[in-house]
Amino acid sequence: MPENTRPDRDIPYLALDPDIEARIRADRAAHLMCPWRFPDERVVRREDNPHDEATLTRPAFARDIEKILNVPAYNRYADKTQVFSFVENDDLCRRGLHVQLVSRVARGIGALLGLNLDLIEAIALGHDVGHTPFGHAGEHFLSERFHDHTGRFFNHNVHSVRVLDKLYRRNVSLQTLDGVLCHNGEFAQQTLRLGSMPDFAALDTAVEACTADETQIKRLCPSTLEGCVVRASDMIAYIGKDRQDALAFGLVDSLDQFDASIIGRANAQIINNMTVDIVNHSYGRDHISMSPEAFADLKRAKRQNYELIYHDEGVIKGAGNVVQEMFGELYEKLRADAVRRDEDSPLYRHHIHQLALKSRTLRADEYLANGPDQVVVDYIASMTDSYFMALHGFLFPGSPNRVAWRDYCADLREARADEK
């Protein structure tokens, strides 16, 4: 990119405050530990299983990382929408890459602050494992149907805890689950102060409260600094990356369409400058904070992403009503199958039986006691975008609700048509 067209030409890359950098180097040289780093020795698990005890080769939160990486739901990250739906393009970010980017940003900040990097990585990799197909639009559509039938709400962060703690029962630690539950980066805060999650009874109460009243999510805050770092990093990771994708997708013409004062407009600069700002304002403290200027910039960046990207993305503006109707059709059909215990239904053959098999400890009869709506929500939330559309097409071959999928050769066909 020519220098005079660089979107960050008027905003410098920030560097650590010299005093903060000197403190970090001195503390490392003296082998001083951050007093608010969460130690492996304080890990809490729901079950006291001998095979989950930490060892030198598999420390406490490294075990959580491996549990999450190997849970079946993790595989489905690869085909779940981050922002852009209905287009085949491996250069666009999917949810599987997003969680890795969050992990990378959070580990970078956490390393400078002297925090527990294994705990950070476990939270980051697991934070979206309960997300629906079609991103936040799909989350909204599913919650609508669930609420219509039960008066309760679906939220992806709450469901991520359910996936790891209830459906697959991998005995993931309280600290990781707390970070997953409280990660929601949609609620920006300048300073994140530690919440309280002393035991699994408190976790269960928080999960139930968020399911009964969706406003409760706004009150959550992680009980570890590691969780706070992941929460901040969730926004940092998607703000600039979504802009890169919007450029590639042709939704925006230039990053100059975005405003910034200190954090920058481009992905690399946003990551660098937010990392530096957070470390400068958080090192040696019992909270995670950013400067008022960076926070104002971050809120503006998020707002402009909504105005220029998210509100114009296909599932919101173009195909939103169709997808909403597809969610409704699929939900009602699967719910009816659950009520009449139709074991020939995909709900049983693809979900209930497979879940009982892969969960290892969950019995089908025990699972069905959750009620038809929860079972259907679990199933639909587990789907990838392509699986959702394939199942809808199978169950409703005559439905007028169809989404035009833009494949890899769409532009070639359009160019050929123009030539004619």
C-alpha cells in the first residue's frame, strides 16, 4: 500500500511507557510473580477426579485447553459465521479463526502483565463453543423461538458453559467456565474489576439468572484477571479483523471511512495500540483498564463497525428475514419431533444419540428430562451454517425459504455473463 494511502498514516504505533517497560524487565529479572496472577494450585473442578489432577507434564489449565480442543463441539467452529454468511471464501474469518485470534491477543497482553497464560488460552479457545450458526443474528433468532415457548433466553456465552459443563461433561475448571460465561465483548467497559465466582453453586446460579433474564449478562465480570483480559481481547480481535474482511468482501472501499484518534484504523495497529494502552494502565494493578482516550476510540470503532459492516452484512440486511423464518420452521419441526419422541427424527439420530455417545456420561433418558425446548436449542446451536441449511432443505424440500449461496466461482460466472 503506498505510504500516502495508508489508513494509519496520521496515527503512530504506540510503545510501552518507559517506566512500565522498565518495571516489567526488572520484575522478570527478579523472578517476581504478578500478585493477581491466578495460580494453578487454586484450580477448582466440579468433580474431584484423580485423573484430572495437575502434573508437571499436564498442568491444571493446560488440561482445560486439551479438554476444549478435543470436545466434539470445537470442530464445528470451522464452519460457523463470524460476520459474513452465505459466501464461500476461505480468506474470510470464521469463528474458528476468531477464537485463535482472541487467544493470541489475550496471551500477548497476559504475558506482559505476568498472568496465567494457560488459563487465558483455555478461556479464549472455549469462549464461543456454544455459538449458533449465522453469528449474532442466528443467536437472536434462536433466542426468539426459545423465549416464545419458555419465557427464557438463549445467549451464546451461557450456552458455551452448558456445552463444556453439562453436555460433554469434561470437568472443565470453574475458572475457565467463569471466564467463558463472563466474556461477552459486546459490553465495553473502560475498567474491568474482578467479579466473584467462589464455587460451582455460584456459577450455576449465574447461568440460571442469565437464562431467566438476559439483562443479567451485562452485570457479569470475570473473577480472574485472565478472564478480564480475554473479555477485552475479544473486542480487540474482531474490530480490525472484521474491517479487513469487509474490505475483501467489498462492503467498504477504504479504511479511511473509519475514524480514530489513537488506536488506529487497521487491524495490526489496533492490536498493537490497544495492547500497549491496556498494559500501560493495568500493570501491577488488580484490574484491567484502558485510558479514557483509548476507550472512547474503541467505542467509536465498534459503533462504526456496526454502521458500516454489521448492519449491511447479508444475514442482517439481505437474507435476514429468510433465515429468521428458516429458524422458525426448523425449531417448530424439531420441537414437535421431541414432544412425540420420534426416534426417526434427525433430532434423535443426529443429536440425542450422538450426544449420549460422545458425552460418555450423559444418558439419553436423563438428557430428555431437560424438556423439548432445551433439547432443540442444544441441537440448533450445535449446527454449522452449512449443516443448518442442509437440514432445513432436507426437512422442508418445498419451502420457499432458501438462501442464495455465493460460491467461489460466482464472480467468474458474472464476468462471463457481462462479456456476453
